[in-house]
Amino acid sequence: MRDKTTRRVLLKAAAALAATSVPALNRAARAGEPGDRSAGTLPQIDAALRAGVSEGDVPGVVAMAAAESGVVYEGAFGSRRIHDGPAMTRDTIFRIASMVKLITSVAALRLVEQGKLSLEAPVPNIDPAIAEPQVLDGFDPAGKPLLRPAKRPISLHDLLTHTAGFVYRLRDNEALRYYRALDKLPTADRSRFPLKPLMFDPGERWQYGGNIDWVGRIVQAVSGEPLDAHFRKHIFEPLGMSDTGFVISPAQRAREASGHRRQPDGSLKAEPMEHLSKQSPPPQSFTGGGGIYSSAPDYLTLVRMLMNGGALDGVRILQPDTVALMGQNQIGRLDVGVLRTTTPAVSRDVDFFPGRKLKWGFGHMLTMEPVPEGRSAGSLTWAGIYSRGFNFPAHRNLRVSEGVENLLR
């Protein structure tokens, strides 16, 4: 019940922002609001977010929204760690998990623009699992997995849209059964099976999974640069995203928000922060699908770049035509479905908008119909398992419809 309450509180804030059109928000920004809270800029959003904290639905929240003119709303409420943490601030650092998938998608599409990658050709041969993919075709009477070659090669388009066949065992019972079956095999037999098989043939279904991990590896292979260095050189530094990266400094770690887990009674319990040993060297390998840190202002900078057709403050990251493709339905007749869980202790089923048609572009989910809470048709969104997320309209003439529903909470 607490989860539904949390969503309802945050949807109230989103609906409040939805009631304000882009021109009105631009006027507010030019008038010096929202820095002047006495002017009553967006008090209904403040009230909704503050209520979510005071009622114990969330330990803390940082929310920001932008229009064409720049940032038009920001609010920080609650604490970084429930009960005993410092107050949330706009520069709080978060583990944003799968929100890195959008960054990885941007990096890959830059390489497509440069002619170094193709959206539709078979992906580069960087690993047998992706160059010669095997599809799970059931299990024999003894429970041993049965595999066959995929019907066609995997393309970058398949990977970017989660239609390649790679899934998360957290979200797929057949994948979970596959890995459990491997665990029961003798070591010598186990090595004959792929570590990452496909659960369906490329292009036949949409299912969220580890596809963007492969995209990250492809970006590394094609660019000749480690993934973290590539992001930093071509995206973060040009945009001034100094609080985004796979490794953060001690000063940034001091601003980090703790993770929290929902308890059976609905309460929240803070999880231990990461403690890195002084003797441990920093990690050298990173994935395109998770494991990154950022702040609300940094990630909003990335979103604003996309809202402005691939450029921000004189810095161009992508061409307008590429950004337009990102916001279009790239999975055709397929639909984005409910994310079922195999491990309720980690995540429950996720049904984003029950009964609504959802599609996928390059890097984010597309809401094809308006929803009662205020989201416009064509809006783009995605999130991470730690309940951070981004939302923005696909076209500049759309109303700002979901500025704070999921933004980095």
C-alpha cells in the first residue's frame, strides 16, 4: 500500500507541473522565478514532494524541471539517509543504475553518425555470444537446456531497443531456470553452454535486459577508448557534467544519498553505503547498462541537450535528425510490456501505465497516449532500479507534463 501512496504523491506533483505550459514556464524563468519562492512559483509541487517526505513515503527527493529557456523548477526535500542523514541538496550524488543506458545509447548513436557503426548491419564480432548467438529452445526431460542458433544476426538497432533477446534473470523465469540448470551441471559440461543466451530470436519480442551492456562493449571496441573515458571525453566534459561518472571522488561520496529498501511493514530502511578499501585499486572495467553516479543538475543537462535537438549552450553532441529518431517508435508492432519479477525482494512487477500503449525509441520508453496524471502523448522516460528516473516531452511544442514524477528521487 505504501508503494501506491508514494506514486500517488509524486504523480500529484507531476500533474501540478503538467498544468503549466512551456510558454508559462519560460515566462517564470525569465521573471527570475523559481529562485524567488516568495513569488509562489510552483508551490503545489513543493507541497506534494514535501508531503511525500513527511509521510514517510520517501526519505528524500531532489526534483528538477526545465523548459526551452532553462531550469524552471528545482526542489530538494528530506534527507540523504532516512532518520539520521544530512539534508537533501540539489547537488546530492545518486547511484542512477540503468539511467546510464541513455548515456550509452547517445554514445553509440554518435558513432553511427560518424559512420563507425551501423544501426541495421550485424554488430561487430566482439564476442561469440553476440556474433553467433544461441537461443534457448526449451529443456530436455532431465532439465538440461536446449539451444539453437538464432534465426538472424543481432543488429545495434535490436540492442538499443531491447529486442535482441538478451534479458535479465530478475525479469524472466526461463532465464532464471536456465542459470539454475547450469548450476547443477558438472563444471566440464557447464562450459559448453553460453553464459548469455537469447531468450527469443532478434526482433521477435521486446523485453528489457542486458542489451545495453553489449552496446557499451561495442562503443569501447569501435572507439578504442575505455567506456568511462569515452563518456567523459565526448559527453560529460563538453556538457559540463562534472558530477557524473563510474568512479566518484571522496568529496562527491560525501554528498551521496544512501540506498533504501522497503520493509514488509512498508517502512524504509537505509542500506549500507559503499565502502571502498584504501588498498583496493579503482575498478578498470565498466558496463553500459548500470553502475554510474550522477546528480539531478547533471542528468537534467543531458536531458536538456536532447530536448534541444542534440545541442546545449553551443555544444553539439548529436545531430537533430538522430535525436528525432530517439523519440520515435523503433519497435514497430511490438509493445513494451510489464516488467515481471522473479525476485520480489529486489523488485516487484512494474506496470508503468496500466492499459496504455507503450513503445521504445533509442534510449527510452515512449508513452503513445496521454494519461490522466498529465503525461503528454509522445513523452519519453526511463528509470533505474534505485527509483531514479527522467521524463521529458518528445517535441518542444508539447506541454511539460512529467517534470518531477520520477526525476532523480
